[in-house]
Amino acid sequence: MDSTNGSLHPHFLLLGLSSHPGQEHLLFSLFLCMYLLNLLGNLLILLLTLSDPRLRGSPMYFFLSHLSLVDVCFTSTTMPKMLANLRARRQGIPYTGCLVQMYFFVAFAITENFLLGVMALDRYLAICRPLRYAVLMSPLRRQALVGSSWMLAHIHSLLHTLLMSRLSFCGRTRLPHFFCDFQPLLALACSRKRLNELLSFLEGGVLIIGPFLLIVLSYARILWAVLRVPERRGKAFQTCGAHLAVVGLFYGTAISVYFRPLSSYSGDRDKLATVMYTVVTPTLNPFIYSLRNQDIKAALLNFFTVLSNVVRVT
């Protein structure tokens, strides 16, 4: 890390979502509700998956539980600091803390990206290759898929963080964002950053566009398969449509922020797009993936039955 960064830039100033003081109370209430809803939905799925043997042994719920864990970590990387800034106007963040926040944000974002691709592949194999599904999604293979998703994401994030730590900011500390994101930090830097930009477009593009194409191809094959079974068309369109809407929101906003020239970065516009994939999508995921799911409903009913029996005994 450049030693001058620690002495000359002890703090960044996060300018937040809005420059209008009158909006802070409304934004705080709105995002606090969304954060609590996020925690409730995702932690409930984690609890149900761990407590119900049927869900615990299913590849789909194994992947869904990891997606829920990532969503909790993903939002908890940015939301508590954003809420503190809105409530107490503590907008400063140390240079080291900023890099740490960026590291975990990128790591969890890329992990979510990989898991969405793996879940689409899992649904394709379950629907289009049902006879071989148990073999293709054996416990060892699904653990390898999840483990590699976490590992590759953290390697990718570490590489970006190390390259970011080499940059100088020449006294520029006002960050037009509500957390330490890669793109606004790179736009703020004053030293040569061509390597950072090149890595973002090439290596980052492969890691994001690859899973996105896997999702599109998997759902295209699923839709093609179910269209040949008339009685399954309505349910398939409802399920796939909801999943693809969330996936489209996540990838559409992320790609619009990160895959364009750095000179075109716009703080206000990009902050809104960032809210979509950092707050809205993780909050919607547990409900979209489990709202119509009978297994989740049965596990939830069983959980509350057991809980009421325990309360009655005590």
C-alpha cells in the first residue's frame, strides 16, 4: 500500500444517497425497513434449510441457503454504514476501512453472481436431465461448485483491492457514493489507473458475463422443455419469469455501472443503479425463490409447530 495514502488520506467522506438534508429521515426509514426485511427473509431460509432434513439434502436448497448467506453478508457490508451516515451524519470512513469495505463488497457481489449461475444450471439439470440429476448434482459436486464460487470471488476481490491500494488520490476525499465502491474510487484516483480499468473490463467481464450467459441459456432450455408439456406452461412461465426479472435487475444495473468508460461515471445516476443490485435484489431473492415453494411452506409450518410445542412445554 502506498504509504502516502495512510498519512495524506486518513478518511474519505461518503456523500451518501442524497444531498438534501430533508430527505435523510425518509431514506433512513425506507432502507432500515428493507434491511430488516432482507435479514428476516434470508435468515429464515437459512434456518429452515438447516433445521429441515428434506431441505438440507436437496441440491436446490443447498444452493439457496448459500445465496441467502451471501445476501445477508452482501447487504451487511454496506447498509449499516449507510444507515449510520443517514442517522448520525457520520460520513467519514478511514482509508483502510474503505478498502476493507470494497474488498468484502466485491467478494460477496461476485459470489452472488456465481451462485445465480449455479442455481440456473441446477434447475436446468433437474428439469431437462431428471434421470441423471442425482449423479450430476451429487453432494461432492455441489460442494465443489459452491466452494469454487466463494474462492474465485475472494481471489478476484483481493486482486482488485491490491491494485486499488497502489493508487494515489491527491487530496481528493469526497466520494460521491454511499459506500466505498470500486468504480467511484477509481474515478476519484489521480494516479495512473489503466491497469485497474483493463482488469475490470477483461477479467471482471468474464466473471460476470459468463454466469449471466449460463443463466440465459439454462432458462431458455427450461422454457423450451416445458413448452412441450401444456399443463406445465402456466407454472413454468410464472416461476421462470419471476426468477429472470430478479436476475435481469441484478445484471442489468451492475453491467450499466461497471462496464462502460470510467469518464462517463455519474454519481447520482449510478448510485440509483447500485441501490437496485445491492439492496433491492438481495431483499427480493428469498421471496422470489421461495414464495410459491411448497417445500418451504411445509418446512415453515413444521418449524412453527415445533416451536409452539416447545413454548407450551416450557
